[in-house]
Amino acid sequence: MNIDTSMLAPMTEENFSKVARLVDEEFSSAEAEQVLPDEIVMQISQRLMEKNREAYEVLAK
């Protein structure tokens, strides 16, 4: 994980709304970067289910 130190800000009553706005902007951009097409999500899910099939079968008992 990379930390952008230019985004660090002390949390005080005076700058609370500024910090909240920065967090909201960063979260929105991070969320947009993590969107994948359904097909890719399904491929990853299938691969993980196959990889962990034995554990799932044990847990299902």
C-alpha cells in the first residue's frame, strides 16, 4: 500500500470539513479504480472456489 503523505492532515474541529471532503474525494477515486467487469469477477471467484474446494466441502458438513 502506498501512502500519499501530501494527503496527511491533522484532525481538528477547525478543519474537520476539509478532512472529511479529502477523505470523500479519495474514497471516490479509489472506488472507481476497483471496479471490474462481471466476467473478471466471476473468473476470479471460480478460481478461488476450485482452489479451496476441499475446505468448502469440510465446512459444508
